[in-house]
Amino acid sequence: MPGSGWSTGAAAVTGGELVYHRTGGVGPALVLSHGLTDNGLCWSRFAAAMAGDFDVIMIDARGHGGSARPSAGGIDDPARDLGEVIAGLGLENPIVMGHSVGARATAAYANAHPGKVRQVILEDPVFLPLIDDEAAAARRARFGSQVARFQTMSEADILAMGRKDSPGWHDDDFPAWATAKRQVDPEAFPHYTTPWQQEVDRIDAPTLIVHGEPRLGSLITPSIADEARALNRNIRTIEIPGAGHNVRRENFVGVLTAVRAFLRP
């Protein structure tokens, strides 16, 4: 849940504004980008653990939380959105971290802006092969149906579903997660036209990919981890045991330990 003294604001981006939540403090800026159907405050537990040493900024991505809706008939660029928020807040050389599709946006931003970020952390990024238009349309349709289902459910019902499906999550992970499910736009499903390899090959900052176990649902297989490291010598990878795609929710201590060790001066 939001901590005492945290603030909420909005930053201008192309076609609207993105909402952000900020812990404040005198430490380096740590910018967090969430996954699909989440919102910025889904990082609350992690942000609270990091707030003593960092100025943590949690962004509601376009089509999520209180942020602008996706552009009508257009293809939005999450990496551009991230860059516009960073510029709008006057953040210099921030640490950037993202989960899932937020990790993909984080990687693309860092890749396109050499010298602009201090360190990069990617939590189980969507590093998957491109798919054809027919398959993409089918995925968008399934996503739209999922969002429509959320809209028919009360927040209490969503909470109950989450607790049943993910009994290992901490209690603090559920409130923002449930709220976010009723905020997401059905048009927020990402559309990738660039191979993931072209979004990591020029990152010039130290980069850590934190992923779970493929048998538990992690998107990062040993071969993908090997390929990422081979593409860019700045990339390190670490598998967190007992976790799948929602790595920090399924092994919070493991992720926190790995991230703190990576960020240690």
C-alpha cells in the first residue's frame, strides 16, 4: 500500500498524461514500469523496501491506472512514454526497472538512449518471438475478453480470485493488483514489430535480467538468457528459485536481495 509521504502527480506525454507515484527522498531516482493489467502502485511493497535509499517513481502505463488511454487507431510507444516521463520529471541518469511488458519498454528505452540511464533491471521481460497478424489479433481478442470479464466483477470478487489463484503472494500485493484490473483499457495489449534482440543489443548501462523458473511460468528460458548475454556483454541474468513470471511476488526476498546486490556501489 502507498507509504506515508508518497506523492502522486501526472507527467505530459504524447497525446495525454501519465500518472506517477513517488516516494521522494534524496537517493538516486529508481523508475518502475509495471506489467500488463497492473498499475504503478502494484510496485508498492517493493518501493517501500527501496524507499530508504532511492527516490522511487512508479508509473501508470498508458491504458492503465489513471493514465491516458491508448491512442485511437494508432500504435503507442511505451518506450517513448517512459522517456517523456523521465524528461518531464527532470530525472538525470535514473535507474530504470520494469516487469513483463514494462521490462520490454524499459529495455527499449535504455537501448535507444545510450548514456541516459545508470543501471537497468528487467524482471521477466517479454522476450518472445514476433508473431504474425492473425496470431496477434487472436491474442488481442483474448485480452479484450479478459478485460471485459474484469469489468463485470467487483473489486472484492477480483481480490478473492487473486487470493485463490496466487496463495503464495503477500497480502500487500493484492489491493493495487485488484484495483488495477478494473482500470485497464481493452486496447492496452502491446503490439511488437521489432525483435526483442534489437531492443537490448545497444544498452550501454549495467543490466540485470531477474527471472523465474520456466517450469513455473517464467518467460526467460536458459537459451533466451544465454542469447541475451551473448548479444550484450553488459547484461547479467539471475534465476530466482520458486518463482515464475511474477518473480518479485513469488519470491520477494530473492528479488530484493538480487536487486540490492546489483545496485550496491
